[in-house]
Amino acid sequence: MSKQFQFKLVLLGESAVGKSSLVLRFVKDQFDDYRESTIGGPSFVSLVSYLGADSREAAFLTQTVTLEDQTTVKFEIWDTAGQERYKSLAPMYYRNANCAVVVYDITQSTSLEKAKSWIRELQRQADPNIVIALCGNKLDLASRRQVSQEEAKKYADEEGLMWGETSAKSGEGVADIFTSIAKKLPLT
Ligand code: GDP
Ligand code: MG
């Protein structure tokens, strides 16, 4: 019988880099150009204070990757509900995460700086065995590129992270990132 594993994966990164779009592409193979950012505005802030801290945890989606040896890895994927825009996310969000995809937008160099600060936070606070992938999204907009592949790859190598570029819009590289993570996880 083939083996099955389940892992918690969290998405991190600056607002609007395409975290929710990557999840939508990976889980449903869809892209929506006109999607509103997940949630926004004062109504959300008041909703959070009304509902209390626990409700700030986003719901998760699942998707399964099958490796060559028929091992299946089921990802429980936690996307933020847009809270990254207002304040740092509670460590509760990434606690118990087995893996993290930290996303930047290749057309916004400031988003790489934000990604680095998320990575530092994970290195300080998350499970020491967490598998982290740095992901440069919006590869379809490469003509407006501000972050070179060399710069991002060099940083990822120095920090011992996986790295890849994706386009949630075209789908390029999206499955690859998740499959690479699946292969790095402890499948025993
Ligand atoms: P989040 O705030 O990080 O979850 O980002 P969203 O997924 O809400 O995406 C923010 C905006 O970027 C939306 O208008 C998306 O349609 C757009 N977007 C996301 N991924 C891509 C991509 O790969 N290419 C392009 N061209 N636009 C993207
Ligand atoms: Mg989002």
C-alpha cells in the first residue's frame, strides 16, 4: 500500500504579492484577474475585534501531491485573510506549520525585503525543522522585473531555503514549488 502523509503549510508575504492566487491556482487550477484582495477595510478590523483572536485564523484548503513512488502528501494550506496588511500575523498562524511558502512579487523589490523579514521571524519562532520555500511570483510580468533571479537565489542558498519563481496567472512553476516541498518533508 502506498503511504500517505499530511502536513500544515502556511503562506506568508506582503499583501498583494499573490499568496491567495497561488493557492487558488494550486488547489483549483484557476486564476481570477479581478479578485479583490481577500478582505480589507475597517469592516474587517472591527469584525476581528468583535470575534476575538481565534477567528483571525484563516480557514484552510487541502491539496494532495503524488510523488513518483506513489507516496501521497496532503497539504493543509493556510492562507491569511489579509491580516498581513494591518500588523504582523500572530505566531499562532505558523505554529505547528511543517512548511512555509514565503512569497514576494518579482516586480516589487520591497516585497523581497518583507519576505526576508518573514523568514527571519520563522527562523526565530517557528518549528526548527520547518521547510521554507522562497517564491518569486508574477513571473508573467518579467518585463517589469525588479528582483533578479541571481539575487533571490543567492539569498535563498545562504539561508538554506528552497527557491523558485511562479506565475499564479499562467500556472508556471506553481506545482513545482509544492512538489519540491513535498520531497523535502520527512516522509517516514
Ligand atoms: P495576496 O494579497 O498576497 O493574497 O495577493 P492576491 O492573490 O490577492 O493577488 C493580488 C493581485 O495580484 C490580484 O489582483 C491578482 O490577480 C494579482 N496576481 C496574483 N498573482 C499574479 C501573477 O502571477 N501574475 C499577475 N500578473 N498577477 C497576479
Ligand atoms: Mg490574500
